[in-house]
Amino acid sequence: MKKHRLVVYFLGLFLLAVPIFSTPKEAKKPDLKGFPEQVTKLISDWKVPGLAISIIKDGKVIFAEGFGYRDLTQNLKVTPHTLFAIGSCTKAFTATAMGMLVDEGKVEWDKPVRNYLPTFKLQDVVASERMTPRDLLTHRSGLPRHELVWYASPASRKEIFDRLQYLEPSKDFRAVMQYQNMMFMTAGYLVGEVAGTGWEAFIQKRIFGPLEMRESNVSVTETPKAADFALPYQEKNDKVEPIPFRNIDTIGPAGSINSSVLDMANWVLMNLNKGKFKDKQIVSEAALAEIHSPQAVMPSPIQYDEVLYPSYGMGWAIVPYRGHLLLEHGGGIDGFIAMVAFLPRDNMGVVILSNSGSTPLPSIVLYNIIDRMMGLSPIDWSKRLKDQMDKAKAEAEKAKKETDKDRKPDTKPSHPLEDYAGDYENPAYGTISIIKEGDQLKAKFNSFDLAISHYHYDTFELFNELYDQKQKLSFQTDAKGNIGSLSIPFESTVKDIVFARAPEKAMMEKAFLEKFVGQYEYQSMVVTISLKGEKTLTATVPGQPEYELVPYRGTEFNLKGMPGLSVEFKLASTGKSVEVAFKQPGATTVLKRK
């Protein structure tokens, strides 16, 4: 989602590795000597407030410790019981929940989603008809991230589900894997609807309960009620600062679980034991085998000899490491980065949870643990990733300098600033409000208050908090010379997202619309203006179909489906309309109220 940013505000951070399944000939014995001291140094090097780690081997938790602080202000230390957000590590829970329904014969991996959710609809007709639960769980929808549809949005899960049809795909259905959180949200929504319980209740009853994950929850609203939880932190300008918890209940099935390394160790044990925990089969071995099997190639450039050609199962990245088959998934949401992984052939697993939203440390620690446990020669992953991040930062700085090369100096907007103020709507992304304050504009989108500065002509710049970068916001005028829409590149892989100007709120109120209801005549022609429902005006002309009047501005309405045609009412001092002007290119006809 971020091309230049290394701070992780989105769900789904994971490193990738090699598909070569062999056993090193001269492997050393597992060695955790000096490991706690190394972790202590790493959290200092990477400025991570706190970290918790559990290691599972041969059916037992052999290591579970906390490092650093869950609360820097109160000097509260991390323990194995400390709750952290696990972000996209939630996805494997949603896939497993789907597998349980497959076990029960209530869902089939390869039957269309519409069999279970009849109103499921995407812009791509083929994808709408043929998308399956397997497709939802393997990122093969053809949609890119479109993260700002849901991120910090007040919309409900059902509302986001209904908006999917308006999102532009960037690839053909099943052509390539593209990480997509809303498809996992849809998978969870499907689970909840089929089970009749909702996704949250299903996860708590069918997974948390049997796995004895008593400290875990499915919403960050529950986390502060716990006795032991981590606060979220973010590094900014070389300083670690606390940030607010981010509620992502809307997208919950893709990333809203919060847990401890001890609870998550039980989850890993179940995955290592072919779906069984203690003496209970949680999900069938067959369903779990499907979830753990490669379903899609993960397109990724090769950076290291140890990390090549990954694939994706259902909620797991299949990324063998140095001759060892590894399944892993990272997760990131504001102030937290997590890593959950297991090596099925070596009967080993690892959980690493942190309360920093800007660190690769969980991945670094994961590979260090594998090296130690498998007796492999150590690799300095910390240095490798530090060098990689420094290179990316340098490239980002260079890119920033190049962004202004096309800027036209000494220009000004075509309209007074107040003309740009108002609400603008997109059927998928919702509403962005432009507000004039003094001699400046600002924007409000979802829960973001965004500063705006003039760039050139009718193009402005806003600072996008999610991407940590400036983006161009361009206004467009309509045929009447008024500001009619704006566009922003919220999703870089498709066309700019266009928001159409919304009419003033008063034009949607019944009391306002009733002023225009009545009959108007011109010579022998009588036109009837009626109010349908609470907020829809219609015009009936003898011998013609009924026309719907769409609010435009002031007392002017456009005729729906009739470009260039509009009606404008004139109000008397009493507030009631006395005439209506029917406008079309080159002619205006005025009708008086009867």
C-alpha cells in the first residue's frame, strides 16, 4: 500500500522466503543461549517500546517472555500475558472459521459466494458471479487495496460490503494475487451470516473457547478493560510517541484480533497438530491442509538468496526458509506489528508481538529464532533490513524532490476559495468535506482532518496521514462553470477517485422541497411538480414520462438522465415558489404557478 513508507498503518506485513525443502547436512543443535540479551539489544536498536515472544517446539511452549515496556509513561513491563493487536494475523482465524463451515457442509470452497451472500456484487460481472470463498481468502479478486474505503471510516461492515460494487479493479479476476483486506472482511461476513452468529461470536465460541485463549478479544474496545495490555506507539522524527488505539471493527475479519503470546501459542499448537488441540479436533485435518496449501503465487522481487518464490495459502504466506518449510503471516495496525509463524516439518512455531507501528523487528527476531532452533549459521537480518530501509528512505526523498518538477509557479485558483467548500461524494469512498477557514481550505475525510495547500491552478495538495505523503487534490468545473467534482489518487493502481459535489443538505429536506410542489402553466401547458416520499421531486409534463429532479444548487435541479436540462424555481418573499424556469441549451421557458 505504501511505495515509499516503511511505517506500517495497514494490515499484512510479511517477509518472504525460499521454496527448497531440504534438511541441512550439518545442522547444529538448537541454541537459545544469549537470545534474551540479543532481543534486549534489538529493541533498543530499533526503538521498540515492548516485545513479547513465545516459541513452541514438539508440542510444548519452551519459551515465553516479555521484553521492554507495554506502557512507557508508567514503566509497565511487557509480560507473556500482555495483549497486543495482531493485525492481519487475524486472517488465518477467518480462514479456519470458513474451514469449520466446510467441515459441516454449510460452505464449499469452490461454490460462488453468491450462493451464501446473494447481494455480493463487484464492478467486474464475472468476478461477481464466479468469486468463491477460496478466492476471497487468497486475494484473487482483481481488486487492489482501496484501503481508504474502510480505514478510519464510520461505515458499518454491511455498508462497506454494499460499496464493493463501485470499486475499480486493477487486474482481471484470478489473474494475479493482490493483497485485499475487504475480501477477507467479506469472508468473515459470510461466515457470520451462514453461521447465524456474526463473525465475532463465531471466533470467540468456536476458536478462542476450545483453544483456551481466555485473554484474547476481537475488538480493541475490549483491550483497555484487560489487566495487562500494551499501548500503541509510533516512531516519528526519531522519537517514539504514544498514539491512539485504532478501532478496525468494520474490517474485523481481516485484522481486529488482540491477543497475548501465550494465547497465540495455543493457536500455533493447533495448526502444528493438524487441527487438534489437546484431545479436541477444532477443524478437520483435510480443511486445514487446504488452508496451509499454496493457492496463489505471490509476485515478489528476489532480494536475498534465502527468500525466494513465496506462495499464499488461505490466510498464510508459505515462505520456506533456508531449506525449512515455513508458514507465516505478519500483521500491522496503528502502533502494533505482529508475526506468527510455524515450521510444520520441524514441529516448531513462533509468535512475536510488538507495540511499535514502524518496525521490521518481529521478522528479524523470527529468522533469528529459526536460525538458532534449526542450528543454522546466523544471518544478520537486522543489518540487512536496516540497509534496506535506509535505501528506501533515500529513494523516497529523491522521489519527493521530483514531484514538484511539473508545478506551474505563480498561479491561483479559478474561483474564490468559498466556491470550493462543500461536501463531495463517491459511492465507494463516502464523503469528503472541504471547509474554508480564514484564507485556507482544509478537508475532513473519515476521521481525518487534512490540511490543504494550493499547488497550482485548481489543484491543491493534502497530507494523507495513512500514506504519510502529500497527494494532489484536483477540482473540476461543470458545464455551468461551477465547481462540480474533485479527484484524488487514493488508490495508485487505478484512476483517480472522483467525488461529485453534493447538493446543500437543505435541498434534501422535505420542508424545503415542499415549497416547490404545485402546478405551473405556460400558455395551455401545465406542468405538475410533486414530492415522492420524503426527498424526491418529480416533474410531470402532459404526454411525457415523469422526470425526477436532482438537486443541483440553490433552487436549481437537474433532470435525471437528461444532460443539459434543468429547472430553477423562483421564490417569493413568503418563501413559496411563484415560477419555474425550464432550461435547455439555447432556450429557457418560464412557467407561472397556477
